[in-house]
Amino acid sequence: MGKPRRRPGHDDRQVHSKKPHRRAASIFVRLRESIEEYPIRQRVKPGITGLAQINNKYDECLDDVRRKVEYDLQYLRNQSIAQDIKIMILTVPVMIFRIGAH
């Protein structure tokens, strides 16, 4: 199965970058500090799709994240089975024809 691994010693020169999960955590901290309603957005259960995904493009800047937060807050205010069905129906063209969100 290859060479046995050994623990890095004092003589090893290894360069380690920040762990991806640490970078992601710092992004969420910055978003919470920059967008007042961001913690409320985290009450929305993650899923395959949502209002933000069918109405907004990928995040490119802080304003895009602010828009997504607004969509999630709108979802929370108007939560219903009918809204969920509408979102699922509107997701189909976005996925198949790339119509809507870019």
C-alpha cells in the first residue's frame, strides 16, 4: 500500500495553507457583521432551491448576498406549501434551460 507515513519532524519544511473550513467560517463572520439580517437568513433550512436561486445570479459581491438575504426573509414571511410548489415549478426552467437566474 505504498510507503508508511511518518510524522513530520522538526527538519521537514512544509507549507500549509489555511484550511478551507476556516476560510468559510471567516466569510460567515464577515457577512454577519456586514448584513444585519444575515443571522435571520440562517433560519431558512437549506435545500435544493429557493427564491434566491430562481431570482438571483451567483453571488459576486456583498450586494448580491444582501439580495439573497431579502429573498430568504420574504420566504420566511410568506412560508406556505403553495409557495414551495411555485418555487419547485420555477426551478425547472432555471435548471433545464438556464432561464432566470444566471
